Amino acid sequence: MKISKIETLRLKESDEPVPAGSRESWDTITRRGSQMDRYKTWYQEKSDWAAQSGNVWISITAEDGTRGLGFAPNADVTATIIETHLSKLVLERDPLSTEAISDIMWRASAGLIGGSTARAISGIDAALWDLKGNLLQEPVYKLLGGPARDYVKCYATSDDLDWSQELGFQRFKMSCPWSAEDGEQGLQAMEQKFTNARTIVGGQADIAFNPVMSFDLEYAVKVAERLRPFNLRWLEEMLPPEDYEGHAELRKRAPYAVLATGEDHHRANQFMRLASRRMVDILQPDVQWCGGITELVKICHIAEATGLRVNPHFGANTPMGLHACLALPAIEGAEYWLGTAPGIPIRFNNKIPGHVNPKNGIAAPPDRPGLGFEIEDDQLTPYFQ
């Protein structure tokens, strides 16, 4: 059997009205520090410079009519890459040959490798795994070897700690409104942020901190030292992904800190570089960005071979991530990004049809074939009209 069609699509989401929250969400009122902070034109608003175009859905159909679905972010760019480059590499291939198709896409994209290409490859890979599951009538987590655990432990990424607790989460990650440009004022504000956080969740709860590449090496060392008394679960992605020497030096200069990174690294070889020198303690691949489930499996094998842990970025926010997190032993837990306002039911935070949102801080994928999407044909329309 061969792949007969690949399409880029838009998904019509549910028009169920979103109820009002009890207050504004942290996501709408909290500034995020970034590498762009040195340019004051963009200091205040990430939305002024970051790519914001939602998801493109990918449909891959086999000769017998069986279909698999996946999706990829930064839709305008990734849809173009799929339509103009990757689709011709997938057509006429065996739909079960996920390893070979992944390898073909990477090899054919040697001069194009970067975030957008990796995301496009990840979206196609998701659709292939969904198709494989639908053809074999098995959920993806069983195709990955079966469950390694009964459920996935999730932490909530949200500065609304009280709301996260009310939803049953017991582990947390908080944002960083500051960058290296904020100097001592930023350091003092970070200390106050976590003083307040510990008051809310207690001294023993896991709290992680995510500066999202907004520091340089010297500032990262200062942050690690200033936040040391708060016993944070980890410090995440303090440096840009390509600064491997900086990561290695940070490891030397802050040996007491638990360091994590990986959401903006692509392909297993970049994770091998992190792992081989033990630059970090926790690898955080994003299944939508690293190359898909096929690449995530390889990253987990690297972690197992080098004694590192894996905690995927957005791991509980997508069916792809949740299936992988249930099945792969190297994974210790998963992020659930929570952006809706307090009081709004969690189903409105993540409206992917068929996806299971966490309840009381845990989640497991459904036993439906493939990735378990519940999408009808009339909900999908061509991306490029």
C-alpha cells in the first residue's frame, strides 16, 4: 500500500462560547522577557515581532482511503514548506515506513534545516503515526511499545498558581518577565516572584522557571545563584539553543542548579551534543518542533544512554506528546501550558478534538486508533484557497 494524497488544511474549531473568567489570565497581562529586549521598540509586546499564525493541519491518505491527521504551528510558513517541498517526498511511500520517510525529509532538507522546516517535518510525522495507527487499528502509544506507566504526570505552566492548584495540579512552572537587560532590578523582582510563589504552593512543591532564552551567560549565573534558596525544580532554557559553549560553561559555574533545555533544539543530533557533555540535567524536546514522534524516540534513547531525564515541552498539550509520554520510559512527566483565565473550564484551554486534558494533574491518551482525533470531514478545508 502507498500514500496517495497529502493535503494542508484548516480546522474549523468549536464555536462553543467561552465563559468569562474570574479575572484576566496571566497570559494576557504578563510580559515575557526575550532576546529582543535589547531593542526597546519590541520590549513590551512579543506579539509585535513573534510569528503568530496558528496551526496548519496535515492530512495523509493511503490508497485504501484510510487517513491520518497531524498539525504544525506557524502555519503560513510550515504549510508553504509542506506544499512546495516535503509533500513530493511523502507521496507514493509506504505509510508504515515512518523511519524511512523521516530520514528522507531530513536528508532532502539539509540546506533548509531550521525551526520552520523542523516543525513542518514534525507535522507530517504526526499525520503518519496517526495513519499508521488507523491502518493497524491501534493507538499510537501501543505502536511505540505499549504503556510505560498508567498515566502521565503533568505540571502546569501558568503564573496563576491558585487556579492551577484548584484544577488539581501539584507541580508548576512560572514565566519570566525579565531579561539580561533588566539587571539588578530584574534579579530582585525574580526573588520577590518566587517568595510569593512559595507562599502560595508551599516549600516542598515543584516549581520550575522558564526564562525562554532571555539571558546571557553572566546573567544566567547570577540568576542561578539568586534563586538558589528557593529550591526550584529546574531553570529552563536560560540561553539561546545554539550557544552550546555557554551551556557548558553555565553547567560549570552553577553546578548546584538543575538545568533544562531543548524545546528549541531540532533533531536527535543536537540533543546528543547536549547530552554527551552533560550540559543539562533534563532534555525538553517538543514533539511539534524537534522532528515529531520518530525523532522524539531517538532523543529518549540518547537520554537513557547518558543518564538524563526527559520532560517534553508542551508534552501534555497535544495528542502526539501525550501518546509518547505514556509509552517512552525515559520521560518523567509532561508540561501542560495553561493560558485560559481562572474559572474557565480546562477544556477551553486546549480544544483539539479528541484530545484528553489533564484532570487533577494527570492525563492519559484515549484507546482509539491512531492519535485519537475526533474530527469530521466537514471541519477541514484547504489551507490555501
